[in-house]
Amino acid sequence: MYQLGARFGIERRTVSATLHRHGVPMRRRGLAPEQIDDAIHLYNLGWSLARVGRHLGVDSTTVLAKLRQRGIPTRDAHGRPRA
């Protein structure tokens, strides 16, 4: 969806809504539990959310959501702890 959005200059949500409207089956990639452990390890080494996401083949928002679910404190874009 991200690639389609970028290709056609529309938001991911618009792509998703259009695909759903036309009955296109969706796949959920997400992260397996061991991948989440890997993401936490890499993030704690100082990797950015974007870098961890690229490494694992998912969007940075997926990584952020999984870190939050596990209670891992996150940093802002400048490396400071988030409030």
C-alpha cells in the first residue's frame, strides 16, 4: 500500500480504502515475536525506527507500535526520550 501510494501520489489510506471497496484480499505482514525481539535489540543499540523497519521489511510505524506494546521507551527524531 505504501508503494502504491507513492507511485500514484495518494495516501496509503486511500489505497487501502480503494482496495477494500473492490474486494481485494489483504495480507497482514506484521512482525513475528522473534522479529519484535530483534527490533527491540536493534533499537536499543541506537538504530532508528526507520532503519529497524527497513531491516525487517516493515514500516517504521509498525516497529513503533510493537515497541510500545512491549513497553519499550522510545526516542524522538533527535534521540531524546519521548514524553
